[in-house]
Amino acid sequence: MTPGQSMTSGSEPEDDVRASLHQATADILTRSRATPPTAPDQRSGAVDLEAVTDPVTGRQSTGGKSGASCWDSALRLLGVRARSASEMRNRLLRKDFDPDEVDDVMRRLHDLDLLDDSAFADEWVRSRHTHSAKGRGALRRELRDKGVATETVERSLEQIDDEAERDRAAELLDRKLGRGDRAQVPDDPRERDKQLRRLVAMLVRRGYAPSLAMELVRDRLSHPAHD
């Protein structure tokens, strides 16, 4: 197939790309938490780029060899972890690719469902809230920093209800403070007040509302949890 030749939605090259990459991007955030092996072709979330074919040019990706095209570079970025559309565009532009070429690659990635800010935000929220104990405030900042639209961010955050937010904050507090007989609660009121401020600040930095942080810490210091 020659460059620029039109493709139908059911064409074989597009199916090959979907088979190679779509599943890799669906749960990439969970996989990226694993410690990456040393070998480049075994790193977490990596895609076998040698097997990926450009749906327009019909040629295989160079897999990071010298002179990689804009398309190759986009696949390599997706092989590391999922990206928001804004992230992908900015990364490609920083590699000095022509803006028109970047726009073309972005359209093709969207057409192949390899870029989807809604799915990206949903998975980011689930993974970061579950595995990193990030509160809604921190998740909101992270997604906005990645260029995800405010409406999309807020819709993704709806999957975390107040009870789930409270539970994650309490678990984080327990890990920091200890439980039962292991709880490190000072007897001196002044030291306890210092500890209260430190713990509240820690929860707020993790993205939890100050009012929730204060409520949980005060209750925890007054009534140490039991195993």
C-alpha cells in the first residue's frame, strides 16, 4: 500500500494495530506499577513494536531505531503507558515533528481508539485511588496537568463516592500511625497537637479534603484503632 492510500474501517493493517496495542492501553496503568525488568523488550507495559504496522504506510514500526517516524514515536510512548491526547501531542511536538504530521498521527490514534481521554481518566482514577491512595483533589490536579478536560475529569471522579474516599484516607492514616498497641500516639498534649497537624497536612497533600482529614485524625488520636 502506498502512503496516503485510503483505508477502510475493516482493513487488515488497522486490525493488526488494534490487536497489538488496544489491549495494552486498556489496563496500562495497572501494569506500569510493576517493577520494570532491565531488558528493554521486557519492560512493563511494553508493546512488541516490530510487529506493529503503520495503517497508512503499510510499513512496520522501527521500534525506536534511528530516524523513527512520528507514528513510530507515538507507538513507543503508548508502549510505556497510556497517554492523554494532550500528553501525546506535547511529547511528539517536543521531538520536533512537523505539527501537521503530529495532527495526522493524532487523528489515526483516535480512529484506532488508542487515544481516549475518557477511558484514560477512568483508569487513572481507579488505579491511583486504589494503589496510591490518592484523594479526589490530587487526582483532579493530576488529570488537569495532563490536559484532560474539566468535564471529563469530574465525570471520572464520580466513581469515587464519599464512603470510598473516607475509607482510603483512613487506611492511609492507619499505615502512617499504626494500629492497636502499635499506634504511635504521644501522651503529651503538645506533642499530640503537633502530630495532629502533621497527619492532617499529609492527608491534604494526598488530595483529601481538609475537613475530612481533620475529622479522621482527631478521631484516630482520641480513639486509637484496634486490630
